[in-house]
Amino acid sequence: MPKDVTVILEDRPGTLADVGEALGKADINIEGVCGFRSEGKGIVHILVEDAAAARRALEGVGIEVGDEREVFVLEIQDRPGALGEVSRRIADAGVNIDLVYLASNNRLVIGVDDLERARAVV
């Protein structure tokens, strides 16, 4: 089952390339990714099959790895309103979404505070 790994980068040119190269050399495919800048750091979420191997590869070249967590990965139709429908069902179940991004093959990656309840309604 894929996991989301949070990577903390220096805010300078080339750090995202370093991530891609380290994972590529370790033969780890990035299935989904999102990133942003916060408080002078680059925060990148990557979806990978083997989080432990990704952590080893990244830390092995000096890249800081933060959290790693199980996420809900759902195939979603590429059409207007699809995100709203999925997130409404999750919200109506009283589950909070704290992370969301798209992955390859029209998959939605969702971090929630209650995985079992989210899975039950979607």
C-alpha cells in the first residue's frame, strides 16, 4: 500500500532534483507528488510504495525526511465536481481531511484523521 512521505528541503535551486535523483538511483517510483514553500523551507509530499526504502535513499544523501503516513488513495474520475463529491462524503462522516493531492492515473491522495471511517464512506 502506498504511503505519503514528507520531505523537508532547503529553499534553493536543485533540491527537488536531488530528491528525484536519489529516489531514481534507488529504483523507487514517485507515484504522486505535491510541494510548497513554508517558513523558508520546501515541503514536499511524495507517494511511494516503499516508504522505508525511500527514507533510506533520501537520508543517505543528506535529505531530511519528516513524517511518513498511511493515506487514502482513491481512483477518481477526471471531471468537474469529482473532488467535491468525494470530500463531501468524507466530511459528512465527520472525518477531517488534512492533506490532498493528485497522483498518477487519476488517483486522489487524501490524508485524514480517521482512515477507517473515510474508507467506509468512499
